[in-house]
Amino acid sequence: MDQDLQDIADKIIKYLDQKNVQYSDVRADQQIKKSALIENKDIEHIKNNENKGVGVRLIKNGTWSFCSITNPNSFDKIKNILDNTIKNSDYRNIKNKKIKLRSNPVNKREINFPVLKKTDIEELIKIGLECNKIISSTPKIIKSITHASYTTNSKYFVNSEGSEILQNFTDIIMEMVATAHESGQTQSVNLTEGGRGGLELITNKIQQSAKEISKKASELIYAKPVKEEKATVVMNPDFVSLLTHEILGHPSEADRVLGKEMAWAGGAWWKGKIGEKIGSEKLNVFDDPTIKESLGWYYFDDEGVETKKTTLVEKGVLKNHMQNRETSEIFNTMPTGNMRATDYRFMPLIRMACTCIGNGDQNVNEIIKDVKNGYYISNMKVPSIDMNRYNWNISCQYAQKIENGEITNLLRDVIVMGTAPEFFNSIDACGNDFTVRPITNCGKGDPMQSMMMGNGGPTIRGTAIVKSVN
């Protein structure tokens, strides 16, 4: 991080200390992103973006006030912005709703996340072109897309309590889409690979992923749709990761539980149910920012809270929500380290880091072998969830029929539907193939913030409604 940017953050805290605010923190962010879009073997564009600035939160008169400053270069020019931000809290003085923060230790750390194989745009383009060629050369493929990017991030957090935390990390992402067409039928399969680290996260495996999605897209041309049926479903880890994200992760965010996100992204059907059974004994759910190489891996959140694994559901019983320093005071618990913002321009919100269904102890083949009539559901596509995360349907990229313990016909345009409590209680098997998948575009908040994170789980088996949309 530029030392000047870090120095400005420190000066802001000292200035606000003189203004008798109850609490203040500053996030200084510096981000450099390089990306290349490749379509049908041609480079469509290469982008280089740099973004830096500071976001300032403060509490005065028991209310929050916030400002952000892009490319700050003079502290004298910032003072007027800070003074106006302090004045804003006078206008927002709300009786009987004073903000209270849970206490948090003072932390002073500098953390450099490991990059085992340094990333550069030339090498990333080379890999992207190679994958694009693999997809394009597969029969029936009419469109191949690879979008390769890497971002170097430097985040500095300082607050009026004395914390000073610097975290430096790199994210690498490769998104691939294979689209096949023949005889009036068009089918697409996509996959995203990558995580927090360097080229080691995609080297020597991304090419195989390109082969698999292009092969599956071409096979789907001949696949059949399925009639609506309530049946046993076996979901692979990629599909489970989106299911976990939508109907377990989001309703576990305490601000949603309190109804603060209802206008945009909904609440939580299990409000007030901590300590109650909401699923089968096979269901264990956690959020863990300490999972290395995940896009949700970090050591301190945007309130300076040190991260740890948080149990959300244990043997079907709801245990906790993801908490920030404000909500944990309301729930009389501890903050969980889930307060994050897309960058300095936004107020942090409670966000998933790496929310997962816990690993099981069963072999996947054994889980399938026990199914007389059902469906094997593969790979996430598009979710549709109601405001309280109660009724849900999620489409998959492809499915296969299970008959007498054997995987048979390939099926297309399949969606899976259910209600949260009925489905969670139907889970009767969890595989031993726990996997974390990258999520690159989770939206939340007003104004909308897009966030990267991890989600995951093993193969699971339950009961749901299956049908084709076309």
C-alpha cells in the first residue's frame, strides 16, 4: 500500500479523536485489477484498473455517519468532508436507538497472504487462450468464452480504539463458458475456478475443467427434459455450494434476521429460532474465513475483528448467526468477523466469508447406490428464493436420472424446488467429498455491493421437486 494513503488514514483517526466522536474507524483500500476477455479464440479486450481511497465510519450522538474519499492527496481538503460527516450524525439523532458496539481487542498486525506462483497478465492470457481453444475445438460448440483476471489488494484498517491492521492479498479468477448448438437446441455449461493466491490455484487443472464443460455442453444437445416429480435428489458439491449460499448463508446474516435487509434481499424464516431444530441431524453448517485459498479467506474483517470458524447449525439445531459488533450486542453474543465492504466506498455489511455444509462420512457411490428412483443434480446455475429464504428453486446445469442405484440418462433444463424446513429435514446422507467453490458476484445492500466469497459442502441427499423449465 502507498505509505501516503496509510498516513492519511492515521491522520483521520487523530483528527476525529479531537472532535469528541464516540467511535471512528478508517479503511484504506488500494486495488489493482487486470483482466482479459477471450471469445472464440480472439482477445476481445484487456483491462487494467486501479482504485484507491478511504472509507470513514464514526458514531456520534449514538448514530452512524459515513463518508468515502477517492484518491485523497491532501489532508487539508479532507477536513471539510470529515466535519460535514460529523454534522450528519446531528441530523440522524434517533432517540432510544443508540448504537452500542460489542467490545473488541486491540489488534496490530501486518499480514501478507502467500502467493506460491506469481501472477502476471501475459501468463494468464496464455492459459485463457489455451482453455478457449480446448472449448472451441469440441464438436457442436458455437461459442467459447474465457474471462481471466487477477487482483492485488491492500487493505489497512485503523480505529479509535488503537487497532492497526494491514492485509495484502491476491485473487485469481478464471470464468469459462461453453455453448453448444445443433438442430435448434442450444445448451451452455459454465465453470469458475480460482481463489486467494497465485497461478498455482489454476495451473495444470483449469485445462481439464475446460474439457469437461465443453464435453458436457455438447452432450446436453441430446439430453431429454424431465416431467415434474417429487423425488430423492443427490446434489453434487458445486450445486450444494449455491444452495448453501442462498438458503443457509444469507438467512444466517444477523442484519437480515433483524429485518434490516428486507427491502432488497429479504429476511430470515428462522428469526427467533436459535436453539430450535430446523433440519435433520445430518445437517451441520458453518462459516469459516480461515479456510486457506478460498475467496472468503481473511484474518480480520472490516471492523478489525479477528476471524474464526462459526458454527451456525449443529446436528440440525440452529446455533448462531453471523454477527458484527453492533448485532452481537443485540443478540448478547460475540462478533463473528463477518463485517465486510466491497471497498472503501461502502459501509461494511454482514457478509458470508466461506459458508458451508459440513463434511459427512459416506462414500458418494454408496449414497447413489441406495437410491431406487431419483436424480443426480450437478452444478449451480440460477437461484430464485422468496424474501424470507423459505420457498426456493435453483436451476442446475445438468442432471442425470438414478435408477436402481445407477446413474442413467442425461437430463437438461432442470430446476430443483422445495421449502427450507422440509428440505433440510429430508437430508439423510452427506458425502465425504467436501469441496469449496468460488462465488464471485454476491449482491447485497443499498447501494448494491458485489462481493466475492467461498461456499461449499459435500454431496448431499434429500427430497425435493424436480422438473424441466422448457
